Amino acid sequence: MMKTVLATSIATALSLCAVQAGAADTELNLYSARHYQTDEALYSNFTKQTGIKINRIEAKEDELLERVRNEGANSPADVFITVDAARLAKADELGIFAPVKSKVLEERIPAHLRTERWFSYSTRARVIVYNKDMVKPEQVQTYENLADPALKGKVCTRSGSHPYNLSLGAALVRHDGAEATENWARNVVANFARAPKGGDTDQIKAVAAGECGVAIANTYYLARIMNSSKPEDKEIVERIGTVWPNQKSWGTHINVSGAGMLKTAPNKGAAVKFLEYLASDEAQAYFANGNNEWPVVAGVKVNNPALDKLGAFKADALPVGELAKTAAEAQRIYDRAGFR
Ligand SMILES: [Fe+2]
């Protein structure tokens, strides 16, 4: 009995501490590698709700990570937010994140989309886009199909070293094995219409122009073009078809946007509040709609014609934290296969 009372009072004292720490935090220092204008509303809404001011430092993820490392124990950073599971895992491997125990986050974010130290807030899918005059949809139903010799001289993609392709490679390693993935990468390279260059949007444009027969691209780039009223974008949409890859096997590869609290965070209370806020219905809608992504929280309404048009699909259920750990292996495999 005594033990229980003592334990309870310690727990109460601890939780009071946490509440007080949180109440004292009037500012939050956010290191952001996201670069979407719509995020403004996301942040100002948090300030409106909590009175906590956000000081945002925006830069490329490598610069931010370098900065955090240089600042060490004196870093003012509370939360690091970025896109791509491999990048979040890289930050985690550097040991910059603190574990966050939060009922709100556990309840709202599906288990396969969070780790102990970082949380996903939106998902995007990596899909196959093809030129309707050059390739039949039956030819490109899976990522594995892209290695088919029938597609010689038709495949386009951005660099193999880009985190989006590394995360995809990691998924292939997990599902098909390292050896099969290396063969796959070698054969995809042999099918290239041109050496990798540009971003996903450039691949979609090249497919529409007939320079490539087929390419891989993230859904938000595609949705951006689909939602555009520019005549040249409408023409692109006319010429291309989209496939949800691997619907009959492990599902379409998805990636995430996510964030974690720094272990050196001076405003830990504000940091946890912010991480929880990002999982609220309102924030989820901003977070996802702003960049044509899907919310991670079930039941949050998305108001996006392009995403509606793309419809539902079977997503890969592999935990993103696990996937991200395999990105370095995917890089070594791509290097050996000449997928640069
Ligand atoms: Fe992107």
C-alpha cells in the first residue's frame, strides 16, 4: 500500500514537473528541412492555440544536422522536421533525438509510421508513370517490371543516391533480398533512356514528351501537375498513365514526412506539445493538403481533387523505421550496380 502511494506521489510530482516545464516554455526552436509555403499556416495555428512562438530555421537537412552537431549541448534546436524516412533515420543514427513517450502520438499515429524517437505526419507514395503511346500498363505493374529487357531505352529516374530512391531500394532489399535488388538495379540501369538527372517532376515531363517511356515519381509531384490549370500541365496529364506498383505483392512503397525532439532541446515541454499538435486533425489537414500528401491519422479528411482521382491503394506495411535502416545498404547496392 505504502509503496503504491509513494509511487503515485512520485508519478504525480514528475507529471507536475512536466506540466510546469511545458507551461514555462513560451518559445519553440524549429529546425526545418521542409520548404513548403503552406507550412506557414501550420505553424501560425500552433502559436494561436498555445501562445508558443515558433522560431524557425530553414535549411537543407545536411546543413541543419551539421549545425546541430556543431552546436552540441548548447544547440537551441527543440524539434527537427524533415521529409524522407532515410533522412530521419540518419538524424536518429547521429543520436540527436530524445525518446518521446506520448499517449496522443501513440494513439493517433499508426505503429508502423513511428519509432520511439521520431514520428511520421504524412505519407507519399512512389508510383510508376508511363507514356500511354509507348508503354502498356500491363508492362509496368511492379517496380520489379522496370528491370524487364522489354523496357530497354525507356526507363527514366532521378539519381539513385537520392533519398527517395534509396528508400525504395531499401524496400526492395527487405522484400526481394539484397541479391535480387542488385540484379534489379543493374537491369534498370541497362534500361535507362538517359543518365539520371533532375527531380521527379522532370521525369514526369520527360515521360509526357516521349523522351522516356516510363519513370518513377512521388505522388505529390504528380498531384501538383494534376491540380494545375496550366495548359501545358493539362497536356502532360493527357499523355501519361499512373500505376500503383506491386498491388498483388507487397504494396506500393510509401515514404513520410516526420519530426523528432532533440535530446538537447531547451524547451522540451513546447517540443512535445508541438509534436502532438502535428498529429491533431487540423494540423494533419494542413500538413497533408499543403503538399498533396496523405495524413497519417485515420479519419482526417483530405480535400484534394488529385488525391481523390488517384484513389485508394495498397501501401507497403513495412515499418518506416526499419526501412530507413536499410537505406545505407541500398546505397552500396546501387553503387555496385552503377545506379548513380
Ligand atoms: Fe520531394
